[in-house]
Amino acid sequence: MTTDSELSELDDRARELDAAHVFHSWSAQAGLKPLVIAGGSGCRVWDHSGASWLDFSSQLVNTNIGHQHPSVISAIHEQADLLATVAPATANLARGEAARRIVERAPSRHNKVFFTNGGADANENAIRMARLHTGRDKILSTYRSYHGNTGAAIVSTGDWRRIPNEFARGHVHFFGPYLYRSEFWATSPEQESERALRHLERVIQSEGPTTIAAILLETIPGTAGVLIPPPGYLAGVRELADRYGILVITDEVMCGFGRSGRWFAFEGYDLVPDLITFAKGVNSGYVPAGGVIISDEIAADFDENVFPGGLTYSGHPLAMAAICGALDAMAAEGIVENARRIGAEAIAPGLTELADKHTAIGEVRGEGVFWAIELVADRETREPLPAAGMARVKTDLLARGLLPFVQDNRIHVVPPCIVTDDEVAEAMAAYDGALSLVD
């Protein structure tokens, strides 16, 4: 039997090895003290010593089905026993079944999937397809966005992370709608939508419509703040794109496969994209996977012409088995429906109650299991809560047994889609206590 001392030594060993040999993303390396995670189940994770946290981060907003779901684990085991890896040029039953399950939930004219290793290279290849299909170069995307850390994906990203990485060509940014911090002096959702669309059209006209291959949008911008599109905005983007002969790529990497309370977030916004990128929730990250769902018109370009792209692990059988296991379980267990219900009946009222109580909350917004609490130093000026205040909140939440997703001046409330009413209540109590430190 392993003693408490031995378990504690495992946590120490994990920290020592991490500090000695692991180079972390988006971080200055000195002084990092990452949390040790040794195991998990459902909506909870724990370290070797037994300290546990309710995971309201879903790690990187990707464990939609929760940790260690038995159907997904079983599917991976069965595939590993049969065939652990295979080249992408082969036909493989797990790959075909995964693609079938995905396109069955996609719009009717989308029947092909190009598999990638994750969301960044999904966006990378969608951009490539759009350029090849249109013969144009430019990609339009919003400043408040994150599309990944590969060459074109990082430059499509609008936030600060693109600035030291701007080595790809042909990228133009514009402002999307964000009523709480409107760039357009709007005072209503309808006004924000109208003015944001007018701004986008002027960017299209100024850049030259015949130079623009695609507009790349997160259906619901995630890392940028869970920015719910105002009425008519995404339908308006589609109309502008059609008017000027431009493709629409929707990035569903974070908001897809149940996160919004729908299989795809765009289903709620009167938008049919030309290309759809995905990753994360498609198999909850149990084995890295992503991809591009391709419209029939674009796919036909490559019936006779070679597609100039590929990945060694495209359609990796273990990842494909995880997709099949995850999507089957999500359908059989009503997990997408649970995300929709829990968002409307538990998270929304819980966050509204917190906003009524805490002056540090400027706004809460979201749907499904995809929400943000925007924290401010002053409600009147909407000045963001400084980093020191955010650090206090994060530290207190961890001490209360909640693993949060904290970004800039926001707490993103993003539990797995399987979260229960009791777990939401537990999280709300933790948020309530932590927010009292910064009111």
C-alpha cells in the first residue's frame, strides 16, 4: 500500500521533473509553479496526494465529455489492441467511422473531413483550402480572436500573441462585435450588429474584395471573452461574403461539439459556413485530433488536382476511435442537451445572482457551458480588474477546491458538458467567496 508520504513524493517528483525539463507554452519559464494533476473522473481532477478540484476549466475548454469517460477509454483500448497506428494514405475503418459521425452532424453539403492533429493546423489547412479554391490571398479575422499557434493560424489570431509571430502573409484584422466594450459607440445589440457589419464591409471594400479568400471567425470567440454574437451579425457576415464572393470559415475548435449546447455553435446563428474547423470537444482531447469539414464545392476542387498538404498523424486510429467513442456517448447520454439545459437553468441564473451581489462583476455572458464573468475595478468606467486582483481570485478559487479558467480580467465558466446542478451550485459558492475579495 502506498503511504501518504510516498504519494506526496510523487507530487514533488512531478514538479522537479517539470521544472528541470518541460518548456511551457505562453510563459516565462522562471518561477512557474504548475498544478500537479495525476488523475481525474467526470468533472473532478486530483494530485497524487489526494487534493482534488472541481474542474470548471475543462482543462483548455476541451474535456467536454469529462475526464476518463468509460466509453471513450474503452474505444481507445479496443483500437490499440487492434491497430495502434497507420499511415494516412491508407483506408481505415476507425477513420471512416469518425468522419461519418462528424459529417452526419454537419450541414448537408459538407461530406468530407480532412483530419489534423489539433485546432491550429485545422485552421492552417482551412486557410490553405480557401486560398486554393478562390485563387486569392487575404484572410480577414477579428482582433479579438485566437486561432492557434502555427504559421498562418497565429497571424490570423488577433490578440497580442500574433505580434511576435507575424511571419505569414496576407492577413487583415477587423473589429467584431462586443457590446460591453463597443468599438462602435453602440448602445444596443442591434446597433452593435449593424455597425460592426458596416465596419466589416468597409474593410472588405478598402482591402479589395477580389483579393480576399475568406473571413475566418470563431463562431463564439472563446479565449477573447466568450463573445456571444448579437442578433443578425453572423447572418450578416454570410450575406457580405456572398455579395463579394468570399468564403466563410467558422472556427468551432472551442465552441463546437456541445460547448454551446448545440453540436455546432453556428447552428444557433443562421449561418452555413463553407469550411468548419474543429478539435477539442470532438473527442475531449483524449488523443490529439482536429480537422476541417469541407463543403462539397471546395472538396470537388481536389478530385483531379492534388491537395498540397498532409500530416503524418492525420486520422490517427487512436484519435479516431476516441472520436467515435465520444460522439456515440454524447448522443446516447444526452450530453449536448444537458449542456443546453444546465446553461439555461443553472449557470445563467447562478451568474446573474452573483452579478447582482458583487460590484466587481461588470458583465456575465454565455450559453450552454460556455460563459464568462468579466471583472472590473469600477462598474461605471468599466476599467478591467488589474492582474493582482485576478491573481487573488484565482488563488482563492484553487484553495476552495475549484480549478478555474482565468483569462485577462475574466473568469471563464466552462465546465464539462456533463456537469450536474449540484456541481454548478458548488462552483457558484466558490465564485461567491472568491469575488468577495475584490468587491
